[in-house]
Amino acid sequence: MATQNTPLSSLEADVLVIGGGSTGVGVARDAALRGYSTVLVERRDLADGTTGRFHGLLHSGGRYAVKDPSAARECIAENRILRATAADCVEDTGGMFVSTPWDDPEYGDLFLEGCKATGVPAEEIPVAEALRREPRVNPDIRRAFLVPDASLDPWKLVWGCARSAEEHGARILPYHRVLGLEMEGDRVVGARIRSERSGEEFGVHATVVINAAGAWAGQIADLAHCTVNVRAGMGLMIAMNHRLVHMCVNRCKRPADGDILLPLRTACVIGTTDVFVPDPDETEIRQADIDLLLDEGEKLVPGFRQARALHAWAGVRPLFEDTAAVAETRDVTRSHALLDHSSREGIAGFLTITGGKTTTFRLMAESAVDAACLQLGGARPCRTAEVPLAGSESHVLYRIGNRLAAREPVPQAEEIVCECELITRSHLEETVKQRGTTSLDDIRRVTRLAMGPCQGGFCIYRATGILHEGGTIDETVANQTLLGFLEERWKGVHPILHGDQLRQARLDDWIFQGVLDVEHLPA
Amino acid sequence: MSYDTVVVGAGLAGLVAALRLTEQGQRVLVVARGVGATHLAPATIDVLGYVGETRVESPAAALPALLAGSPDHPYRHLSAERLAAGLAWFGTHAGTLGYTGSVDENVLLPTAIGVPKPSAFVPRTMAGGDLRAGGRFVFVGFKGFKDFHPALLADNLARARLPAPVTARALVLEPPASPRGDLSGRVVAGRFDTDGLGDWLIGALDKRTDPDEIIGVPAVLGLRDADATWHALETGLERKVFEVATLPPSVPGIRLFDALTQQLRERGTSIVLGVRAAGARVKDGRIEAVDVSNATGPVSHPTGAVVLASGGFASGGLELDSFGVTRETVFDLPLVGVSGSERVRFAAGYFDDQPLARAGVATDDRLRPVGPDGHPVYANLHAAGAILGGAVPWKEKSGTGISVATGYAAAEAILAPNAQPVPEAVR
């Protein structure tokens, strides 16, 4: 976005939001829609933390129906709201819970009862019908249930919120790190910010500061000498080439590791694991967890280990715990926590919203801004349940064929930079202009550049060439961009490298090292 | 029908071996899953470009240093003289590509991103790009052709480490109207063959370049008549013109594939693509027949000898499964460069030394795959090309050199079964 390059000496706002994940942009949008002047800062790119690394399941609530009924109720309510207000981010795949031979079929009865009690629509269907709908699913399943799960594109969601917030006057500042919180007595009155791009420092003065830093919320709270205990529960995901399933397929059992497989855009994603990590920035992928997901995938879809794995990544759930430590992070509630530090520690003007999950981000934002209103002179009604997100004004749900449908009427009208994800040259150029960035990784998060089967083998040289031709970067920056992207991509590729994806990686080695010889680019 | 030799693989190594054997009167069958890496790699024959971080000026002179650091390299089985003999033979069997070069000297050609890359033998249409003598270069892109970015090339090249001063600039031309705005190399090459794009290019460049400028164009000057188009450009412009290799599909690589397969077909050799060789009938330590699966089922082809040129991981000659086990996919041969019971963990940095980079089969000096005991697995099975372990060809810039030299040497070993094993001369 253009604003991020404007020099800022200091900013005044009603609300300063810290954190550019779904919660943060949700808060910024909500506050802006209520007419508050709003600034959001994020130390890296939007959706670079937990939101951009989650599996992409818009929960129906079915997953929580048995063990966490209040989370289930929140999920189904928010599921309905997001279908209406964030239609372009939601693909209505539907969801199916299946009892594999490893699952107790009687859990299905508990599941149905839980769904009924929490208002999650669930319907048992015959196994033959389930297999007709999902021909790759294990033919030995014993029961199957339909629920309104859906596939949610986290980047579209976050950028839709951010653009919507900007349309209502908010300033969204990715790559702006909080250096410290500014205090006046027992009151937080703003923050000291540094631009990670220009190095420039400036202050933001705000009536209310909302800490929406998710798994990093404890670090932000520390700056105001407040205590927020957020545990980071690391979850591993693997993106598989193509859609092995059409619907979000869940194991019908108590939630555990590797029990969700869902379509997300051109790929499908299996998740997840849950391992406590002391530092949310340290998420090392362990081979044992990869094997666990592949083995669990094999139970859901026989032959899973022979299918092509594209990329692995880990995200960290922010798990709020108010009291004693809990051994299993999955047993910490997945509901969110709103902390008013004036009542907790006597620090006014400072709220923390954490915990929760992407499906309920809007509700989290609503509760945080409701609390902020009290410090801003009185209640103003929340409008996010009715007003559609930028990009979703037509209320038409996303469909996998949308990009293809847009290209087909004029085939090959212009260069297709990324064939895997059907990204044209103009789409790339508009994104660069709109975002004011030349980082291929930033562009990837908005366009899905290089996220298909070849993992950038073909498009990265093209995209770098186009960025450089645009005149915004010289060859040194272009080379750094390309090499940086190759290193960044490799992090997610090497842990799952086998079968056809190793074959692809070797082809990419030939392209980058054998044909282009990027290793010997001038420094 | 029985064959003198069945060649598995239709990449550069397989086609070289097949053509040499055919030329010497053998009845040869080539079977392959598809076209090989010719369609991916530039058609330059890169014998040895780097030993570690050192750019190689003379491949022949650098062989001892290479083998000191990579003792299991396929070149250990070839002397510099045999390397040179294979490449010389290749140079006269590449149709109109017209290779020039020698194993004693590398030229430096610019890559599509502007890095000078060492190659030993290069097609005539690329030879003019040798950067060693310096000069004023202009790189020409075509609007709509996404696989060549001349500005980035020129800016990088201007800063490259070179023996003589080089200046470089970029020019983007808009070819005459085309219904397609998304141009692949093959499409542009087709337009050079059929739409007279060469004449347009002469007109467009005449006014926009100086007589002393050397003109680099993407390697898309045609699939069929590239040599004639290139010649017409040089004479029409009275300037030096050369092609720069770019992203796959490689148009010069396709020309090379076409040139080699055409000669094979003219001599009556069958090339069967779309089939999978998997397994053999074996008797007394020799392969008597190769089992080939096609759409109608398995067929067994009796043969006197076999050349395995099925490629490495990129071509499917090797496979790593999700449990970490690496296999040779045709005959399940013993492999080197693979981890034993240890699970493969790739290194965290993309340019780090990676496990499995040197994976492949080890051979004796007659290029016969050997087991852990050092003895040939089958007396009449020879291997060539990227299936050979011990090299990191994309880093060394040695892939096409290994393919040509070992493809030729495997054929020679079959043609002279009783000859003395080749001395490991260069160690």
C-alpha cells in the first residue's frame, strides 16, 4: 500500500493496533468502521505470523462440538457471518467427518449430539454416498457426517480487511516494529515505532492501544510491564499437490494430530500437530512430525505417501492460559481472551486480545473494540457482521475456477507469469504498485505466486525480470530478491522432499544453477 | 525381434550411445518414458565449469583437481584424450548445430540473468557470445516473451568478473502483431521458421544498433531453420549475433534432440517413447532381455547389451520415497551417494552441499554398474549420463559433458568388449 512509504514523524489516532494477523486487521477494520481514527503496525508483512500459516479451515464448529461447546457455537455463528461478508475468501467446499478403522464409530453419536446441542448442522450420510462424494477417502470408513466446514483463504481475508480498513481511513503499516510503548503514569499513550524498511523511527499517540500480537502478545504486554501468558502451540501443515479431497475431511474423533485434510485453492493441506514451543519465532520442523502427518494422511486417503507433497510449514497457535501451566496445549481452550489491563494491572488505555482462532477473528475484534469504546467516550455499534469486506461486495463465494474463468475468454491475451497459479503480468505489476513492495515473498502472500507445483521454478526469474524492468529496483536488489526467495522457499521444501517433488526440485536446480547460474551473480 | 543393444533413456547420453552404436552397424532399440533433459538444458556442452568456487578455464587441465575433490566422479573412468575423442565425434554428429570448441578451453557465455558461464563446446549460433574478448553487447528481448529479461541480463553482466571489459545494454522489440500475448520459446521459434521474423529482426536492429555491437538474442531463432536464420542475421546486419539460452523448454536443446533422433531414424533405429523399462531377464550374470511396459502390457526385448541412460532424480532414473529410501528405477541397481539406514535430511540452505546430490550408480572403467564388491552387476550392462553417481553436474557445469562423454564411452565399451579396460589416466 502506498501509505507505508510516506515519511511519518508522528501519528495521532484513537486506536493503535499492534499485530497484522487476522485479529489485528479485524480490529483495525472494526474500529475504522465505527469511525475511530486507527493505525495498525505489524513488524513483518500482514498475515506473516499465525494467520498465513494456518490450514485454512473455516470451522463449522464440528471439531469442537464435543469437547469445547462454546467454541463450537462461536464457530458456526462466525462461519455464517463470514460466508456473507467475506464471500471472496470462502470456498464452500463443505465438510465431512469420517470414522476410519482407527476411530471409534460410537464417537459419531457423541459428535451428532454435540453438534445438535451447539447448533452446528450435521447430517449422517451412508458410507456409499460419502465415497461417491470423496472417491479417494479410505473405502473402509464406517460412518460419515456432513457439516458446513469451508475453505478459507487467509491472505485474501487479511488483505480484504486491511483494504476495507483503509477505505475507512485507517493506516495499515506492515514492516513497522514496535520498539516500546509510551507511558504517562499508569496509562499507555502510544508506541515508538521503527520502519523495518527505511529504519526511520516515529511515535504513534493513541487513546487506546490494542495488543493483537497473537502468540507474540506476551512480548508486547511486557513492554507495558503487564503479564499475558500465551503459550505457542506449534502446528505443522503439509500442502499436497492437487486436491486429493473436494471437501474438508476430518476424522470423527477427539481432535488430535493430522486429522484434517482440506482443499485450499489449487492444493490441499493436511494438518496439524500441536507442540509447545518456548519461542514463537523458533518453529523447527521435525522429521517425526512429517512422518506422523503422512501416516495419518494415509489413513484418510490410502496412497497419501505416494502423492506429491509440495511444501511444509509450521504456524503457532496463541493459546491463552490465565493460571497454571497445562501440559497438553490442545487442552487449552480455543476460545479467545480479552484482557483489560486497567482492571488487571491498573494500566489504562491498553487492551490485549489473544487466543482464539482465525474462524472467530471477527468476533474477537468486535469484543476488543467494544472494550475500547468504553475508553473512547461510549459505545458505538459494531458493523462488521453486516458490511462486506473489500473484494467481497458482490457476496459471491470464491470458486476454484475463478481465475481460469477470468482468463479463458481471451486466452493468452498477455504473459502468464506463473502458470501454476495463473498470474498474469498485469496482475503482478498491479500488486507491486498497490503494495509498494518488491519482495517476492510479499507478492506471494497476495497473489500465490510460486505456490504451485513448481514452487517458483519458472516464475521467479520472470517475476524478478519484470520487477527490475519496472525500474523500481536495480540489479543488486533484484538479485537479492531472487536469491532470498530461493532460500525462503527451500525452508518449506526440503523437509518434505521426496518422490515427484524431489524430481521437481532437481529440475529447479537445473534451471537456477545449471541454466541461469544464479550462484555466481555479482554480489 | 532381438537387438544388439537396448538403450534405456532418450536424453543426450542415451541418444549419443545409440547413434554411435548404430553408426557402427549395431541394431539398436531406444526406449524411454519421454524426451530427456535435452529439452531442459541449453545445448551447450559443459564439460567442467567449476571446481569448488574456482571457475575453470581449461576442463582438461582442471580434471586432476576435480578428481582430487570428487574421487568418485564419472570422469575418473575417462582420460582427457577419451573425453576429447567423444566430444570430437559428437561435434561431427550434431547436424546443423555446428559445434565448436575443445576440452582445453572454456568459452564464457552469458546466461539469461547475466552470469558468464563456462562451456567447452557450443553451437554455432551461440559461439558469438563468448565474453572473454570483451566488447559492446546489446541484448534484445521480445515483448510478450516472458522467459528472457534483457535488462536484468545486461545490468548484471556489466558487473561480472571478466578478463576483458564488457559493456552491455538492453533493447526490447515488439514483434509484428501476433494473436498471442503469452509467448513461449517454442512459439517464437515457430514464428522465425514460418513468419519471416528474421527479416523483421534485421530491419528492427539495423537502426537501433551500432556496427561494432555484438547482439544477443534469446535462443528462439527457430526449431527447423535456426542456423539459416542466424546466418541471415549476421550477414544482413553485418554484426555478430548470438543466441542466449533461457528457461525450459530449451529451443536449442530441442534442435539437438531432433538432429540426433533424425540421424537414428534415417539409419532405421527405433526410438520408442512413452514406455517404461523395468526389469530384465538375466542368465549367467548377463541381461538377456529388457522388460518394457507399454500401453498394451509388458514386452521383453532380447538383447546383447544394455545402456542405462535413464537420468537422475530429475528424469526419474532415481527415486526417493517418503520413507527415505532411494532406488534406481529400472534394474534396482546398487547405489552410491545415498544414506544407508540414516534418514535423508536435506541441508537448511538452498546452496549448501545437499545429500543425494552425488547419488547414482558407481561403475567400473567400462562404465558397468558395480556392486559394493566392485564387480559388475551384469557383464553387459553399461551406464551413462546423469544416472552416474559422484558428480554435482548443475554446480560443476558438467552435465552435458558427462552425458556426451559417457554415452560415447559406453558405446565404445560395447563395441570393443574384449579391449583392455581404459586406464584411469588422469588420477
